[in-house]
Amino acid sequence: MSSETPRAGDLLVRIGAIVFLVGAVATLATVAPLFLGADPLPPAAYFVCMLMGVGFLIAGAGVLQSIAAQRRQARASATGSPAAR
């Protein structure tokens, strides 16, 4: 484990990466039968592939949350606010 303190948006980025990876594995599993000449998977498997996009959006939301937190912190330290210290 790292000794860094978690920042705003870190959890969303991690969750988004996990959801994206699940979708990527599902995509590989769904496309493989098409190349191997096997029977295609049921439609539910194709819906799981959509998790790639969902994970990407979740991670993007985490990045935007992190950007907003850094901007707030920079703005507070630039004005000399005691809340930033």
C-alpha cells in the first residue's frame, strides 16, 4: 500500500477501472466464439460488454472530481484563506 492520502475522485477512478476491465473481459469472451466458429453467446453477454463505456464514464467523473478539488485548493491557497492551511 502507498502512504499517500486518498484524494477526491480516487475511489471513482478505481471503481471505473474495475468496471471497465470487467467489460473488456466480457467483450473478449463475446467476440471469441465468432472467431472460433462456436455458437454465439446469449444476448445478456453483449449487455455486459457495455460496462466498458460505463466504467470509462465513472473513471472520467472521478478525474473531473479530482480536478475540481485541486482547483478549489489552489484558489483557497491563492487567496490566503486559513481553511487551506
